[in-house]
Amino acid sequence: MAEDLSYDLSRFKATYFEECAELLAAAEETLARLQDGTPEPDDLNAVFRCVHSIKGGAGAFAFDALVHFAHVFETSMDALRSGRVPLTPATAEILVRGNDIL
């Protein structure tokens, strides 16, 4: 029975990693618009949702370091979304680097 559970868990992890790859690609595409100065109105929210989804899955698998990093990334995104921190080219570059780490 324990072997079956391990197999099922590895399938869920594989699915999670596939979803992460898709979310990171979507975030990268969105962040490119932020970098080149052609953002769409919902871009910051879209990146936030990607990071939030990755964090949620990471929590389910007890990937604590990933959860912590994603939480810090989310907090930064929230400051941008609320206007407490301005979106500058340098800030956009930091977001891209954060996405690469994530």
C-alpha cells in the first residue's frame, strides 16, 4: 500500500512541476511586457496569480524553501499592485530575476 501511495504522490508532483513550468512561462512572458514598457492593465495581477499558484502547490508538497521564497515574491508583487512601490525598469528586472529563481 505504501508503494502505491508513493507512486500516486510522484504522479501529483510530476503534474505540479508541469503546471509550474507553464505558470513560469506565462509569468516570464508577462514580465517581458513590464520590462519593455508595454504592460497590460492586469499584468501585475497575472504575475501575482502565477506566484500564488506555485506557492500553494509547494505548500501541499512541503517544499518549504519554495513556499518562503514565493511568499516574499508575492509580498513584493502586492506592494507593486497597490502602488506602494512604483514599477520601474529596475524593479521589472528584479521581478524577472525572481521568476528565474522561482
